Amino acid sequence: MKITPLLFIGLVFFTSHALAISKNDVRKIVEAAYPGARITEVEKETYKGKRIYEVDFVHEGKRLEAIIELDGTILKVDIDD
């Protein structure tokens, strides 16, 4: 079966978005990794050329920022400046 480049791009685009998690899922991921976290903001952003969720939250008195891939993988957590 021959797949045209345009069809291939469309399949990749729609497949990747179909597997993307929701903001509610992102909240659950952060709360599971950081019990008691108070999430203040969840936004879709671009990080190193990839679409991600950026999550600002407070845990144990520290303001933190998490970068989470659309598949739910936590890439990075740092102190929020």
C-alpha cells in the first residue's frame, strides 16, 4: 500500500493529538507525583520544539513548575522563578 506524504502527515498529526492527555489528566499526574500539591496554572506551551503542558504548582511551601509531555511523561520539574 502506498501512502502519500500528505496522508502520512495527516495520520501522524491526528494520531499524536488523539493520544494527548487533557488538562484534568495533567492535574492528576502532578497530584500523584506530588501529593498535596496546589496547582495554580496549567497551560499548553512549546518546549524545545515540542508541544507540552507547563504546570505551576505549590508543594511543601515551594513554588514549582513542571513540564509534561502530551503523553503524560514528566520531563522536568524546577523551582518557579
